[in-house]
Amino acid sequence: MLFRVDPASPQPLGDQIAASVRRALAEGTVTPGERLPSARSLADSLGVNLHTVLRGYQRLREEGLIELRRGRGAVVVDDPGTRGRAALLLKVRELVERARELGLTEDEVVGLVREGLA
């Protein structure tokens, strides 16, 4: 799996790390049950702080995409829906980014999503 971060990007580095994992899940290059690199080794290879990687992994855990296990590290949740969920989260993040570019408020974005669900 290839992780990339752009220090010049306005997106926080931890979010960029999480996005790399989401993208790999959506594309199928990472599969459920697969172990991600240890936070320490990934931090060393990317030249970022260990806590930056841990923030990215924590976000993925909160999204239900990975489990953080003591002694085993970060493991992709062994669930057939994980790939679809990762793809959907990518689209949601794209939607939010585009809405911000257009100057929409949070309420306006939520309203648009509700319209789409109707």
C-alpha cells in the first residue's frame, strides 16, 4: 500500500493518511483483515510525527474502517461492506470539499443531502 502526504496541502497530514487508506480500500488494494503498517514505521517512512499517523488511524477507527489492537496494530475491519463504506466516505469528503469551495453552509449541505434521500 502506498501512503503519500503533501506538507503543502491545507488538509491536515493525519487526514491525508486516512484518505490514503480509504482510497486503497475503495480500490481494493487493501482488503478486510489486512494489517496496516505500524504507526511508528509509517511515521518514519513519511517523515512525520508518530502522533500524526495515530490521528489518521484514529479517524479510520471512528469511521469503522479499522480496528486498533494492542500488539497487532491497525487491522482493516473484516467486513464485506468495508470497501463500499470506504468508497462512500471518499465521496462524502469530496462533497464537503466542493460545498466549502462553493461557500455553502453546513445546513445547506445537510439540506441538499436530505433532498437527495427523499
